[in-house]
Amino acid sequence: MPTFTVLLLVFVGGAIAVAFWLGRMTAPVTADPRSAAEIAERDAFIEQLRELAWQHRDVSPELSTIVIDEITQRHRRGLPGS
């Protein structure tokens, strides 16, 4: 009987360890506050670039169109850099 109890404890302990490990692997990673501030700063900079391309489209219409289209496409797809 003591052998069965030891095996049961080892099995239950192993199952708990595996469940904990799987939970850590699939849990969402929380961003620290600095990351949120950096992302907001990046987004503001990208919006500034979009406005700059639009305001000076008479200098290089083709380049302005490319820049604005690329920003818009990334924003719609939700990719980094939007």
C-alpha cells in the first residue's frame, strides 16, 4: 500500500508540474508600461510621417503614394509598424 501512495503522489505531482508548465507556455505575456509608451510614441511618429508625405505630395507624388499606401496597408492588417 505505501508503494501505491508514493506512486500516486509522484503521478499527481508530475501532472501538476506539466499543467503548470503548459499554463506558463500558453499564458499571454503582459507588456510592461514602458512598452506601451514606446508603442504610442512609435505610432505617433508613423502618423507624423503619413501627414508629412501627404503635405509634400507635390514634391514627389509617386513616393508619397507609396509611403501612404504602405502605412495604410500595415495598419489595416494590424502588423507591426502601423
